[in-house]
Amino acid sequence: MTPIQWTYLIFSIVIVLALVFDLGLFSKKNTKTTLRTALWQSIFWVGLAVMFFGFMWFEDGAETAINFMSAYLMEKSLSMDNIFVFILIFSFFKIKEEHYSRVLLIGILMALVFRAIFISVGVVLIARFHWILYLFGAFLLYTGYKMFTAKADDEFKPEENVAYRFMNKYLRVTHEEAHGKFVVRKNNKVYLTTLSVVVVMLAVTDIIFALDSIPAVFAISQQPVVVYTSNIFAVLGLRSLFFLLRGAVDKFDYLPQGIAIVLIYIGLKMLADYFIHIPVYVSLLVIVLCLGGSIWYSLRHQKK
């Protein structure tokens, strides 16, 4: 087997075992996830990503490993926006806290399937039409600028979400208390419950954010192994990150600006790649400094 094939094999085994361990020990039906449990879950998933980084360094070389860590940090930082929107969705639908974990798990697993499809299409397109990378670069510049200049009152409105409006218009949906069920039967007809609506909205929200994050990862590396593994590690750790940061996410006021600077840098790097090659460790350093600096600045300078 080639080093890349070994990497895919080890990655698949690690993810399956990690999901079994996570679901078996940390996740129980209809129970609230405590801050302590969320902390251990976050340490668990981040630790796995770091160990996999070490394995890739040994098996695939330093450049591939650094690309993986850069892409992982990029995905992890962009997931902060997901968490803020997830909080708004749960609040809008008044979902009970004991249902959070199960709803998040199903929504995130659905999002992983869609991300895998997006990444596969992206790999094929880039292999056949390399100039698409320059479109990605221009798109990241635009996205970074919009994020940097976004106003505080431009908030997500769940009732305007396309998935919510579509399901309410074309599917049978009931907003009555369903006691944790995703479907109920009324008058010999099957109805989707509010929990089902929220699951779909979480998956659709992640897809929308993936339109930014996946081009950013392709800008860091076009190796399918890097793009797939970094996305899956970052998204699977999203549930624990939600419970860990849901009470503090609004304290990172300037994190979007830090992420925006990273997106602009990556977009410029992609557009300039034909003329100049920037070493992978420089990109990793820029990502760490921008994200760490924006979090540090947010904690010291709270917006009024």
C-alpha cells in the first residue's frame, strides 16, 4: 500500500473507533451535556487531530502534515460562525436542552455527507480545470471583505431560512410537543416534528458555511487526503465545541475580523500562486497569529 492509502485506512479506523467511543461514553439520550463533558469531548477530538497530524508527518511528510493542520485550524475557526447560528436556531424553536446533543449529532452527520459530495466535485473540477482555483481566490477575497465589514445587526433570522420555509410549505410539519420524537403520526398521517426541522436547518446552515470553508481549504492544499481529513475532524468536533463555547461565543467580538484577514490572505495567496510560492509553514503561522490575535484582542476589548 502507498503512504496515502495507509493514511486513508488509519484515518477511517480512527474515525469509526472515535465515534463509537464518543457516542458510547459521552453521549446519552435525553440528557444534558455538562460543561465538563463538553471540555473532555473537545480535548478528545482536538487530541485526535493532533495525533493524526503527527502520523501524517511520519507517513506522508512534513508539507502534507502542515497543510493538514493549517486546513484543520481554518475549518475550526470558521465553525465559530456555525455555533452562533446553531444557538439562534435552538433558541428560536425553543428546543429543550436534553435534545441538543442528539439533534446536533444527526445534523452534523448529514452535513458530513454533503461536504463529502462538495469536496469530491471540487477535486474533480480542479483536476480538469485548474483555473477554477483563481475563481476560488477571488471568491475568498470577496468573502473576507464582506466578513470584515459586516455590521453587528446583520444577524441570522431562522424564520427566513430557505430550509424552514420549504419544509413548512411543502411538507407536513407539526410544532406541537413531540417528547423528543422526529416524526409523529396524526390522523393516520406522518408529520415531521420541530426536531426534524431543526436537524435539516443545521445541515443546510453547515452547507452554506461550507461554500466559504471548502474553497479556503483548497487554497491551502489540493490534496484530497488533506481536504477530506481536515474537514471531517473539524466538523466532528463541532458538537463538543458548541457545548463548550455556547455561553462564551458572544465574547469573541473580533474573531470574525481575524477570520476575514485569514480568508483575504488565502485568497491573495491563491491568486499569486502562479508568480510566487509561499511556504506552507508561513500560511500556518499567519492562521495561528490572526486567530489567536483576534481572540486575545476580543477578550481585552469587549464591544459595548
